[in-house]
Amino acid sequence: MRLPHCTGEMQDAAITPDPEGPTAPALSLVVELDGLTRHFGERTVLRGISLGLDAGQTLAVLGRNGAGKSTLLRILATLLRPHAGSVKLFGEPLPRQGWAVRGRIGLLGHEPLLYRDLSGRENLAYHARLHRVPQGRVDELLEAVGMLQRADDPIRSLSRGMVQRLTVARAVLHRPALLLLDEPRSNLDPAAGDLVEPLIGRSAGVTRVLTSHDPQAALAEADLVLALASGRAAYVGPPAGLDQGTVRSLYA
């Protein structure tokens, strides 16, 4: 049976020895970028981006519209190929080993990736079957995002905020180890933001890459910051090292 039109495209602990004591577990890199470059025609959208993100950490990607933030997330989601440099997720090189990591990624992007003519419950049940997740997880998440009462209404009849809550539920349905969050709190009022916080916030306890046009809020929850200006890294490092002048210049 052919499914109705979907709003958006659907794509496809290391141990280090301590010379002065017993061995101790080291953080493993979940995201490794080395000279990542991506073009669209003659325009270079990302140029020479390099960084490493440890398990459980949050990377905040800052920059104005067109800086390359969403392109970076789409590459990490295996939806776009890099044109130069290397990208590894969980130690697996992309795009060659993309099949090995897709089930460990949760993407919350600009498109909800929900079928408009299906209900929220039907959409989540469909994704649960794709990921071989027990159907009980669907009701658990509908309740968590406050959508049980509207769960059987078609997506096309819901407000943007309600759709965003269901999109959050879809992104975390399979308990991904890496969350890719593109403006994750857009269209959410404060109450809805509080509902989704345990699922996509720091308390979720998973590795996160998030983009935001609210630099202060993003810096407050980041372990590592990538500041993009015209596709280049204007800054890569801890939040404390990013001065306010640089932040202002990103959006000038």
C-alpha cells in the first residue's frame, strides 16, 4: 500500500592505560570531523571543518542563516555527502558506512518527516515498525509530549507547536545515541518546551549536535561550540572561550 504524501524527504569505550595506575575508561568520540568540506555547485557551504565530540557531550553550532548549520546536520544524518575531508560517527566513516549508524541517529530538522494524512499515533506506529520498537513506546511518548488527547487527529489538522511535539517524539522513538537537533524548540511555547526537555535536553543523557539562533541559550547547554561564518569555523572550543564580540559578529 502506498502511503500518503510525507512532509519532508525520508532517506535513507576505549580503554587507555594509565602509566601510574590501573586502566581507566576513556570517552569515545561519537562525531569526528577532519577538514569537512561541502559544495553546492560553485558555492562552498562548509570549508575545512574539524572537531571531535565525545559521548554524552553537546555541540552547539552557531551562525546566521546560510552559514552552513543545517548542511552540517544533514551530512551527519547521512542525507548529504561531504565533498572533501572525512566524517566519522561512532568510529564509522561516512558515507561508506552510513548504513551502520543510521539506526543510532535521531534527526529533528526543519521538516517533521510525518505523513500529513495520518494521525500522530499512526505516524509513530509506522516509525516504530521501521525501527522494530515495541508499540508501547508510542503511547509512552504521546503522553510524554502531551499529545494523547489529539493523537488520533490527522497531522494536517494540528498546530505547528503540536506537530513539533510529535516530531520530537518521532526523533527519539528508537532511543538514539546521537540527536541532531535543528532549532529543536521552534514553534514551542514554554509549557511545551518543558515537556520535551527530558527527551531532547541535557538531561536526556545522549550526545547532541544542536543549532540555534539563540546563542546564549545554546551556550548554556553546550560542552563544545562551533561558530560558523560563511561556512568556515570562526571558533571551535568550549563555551567559556567564546567572547561576546565574536558572538555578535556571527549575526552581524
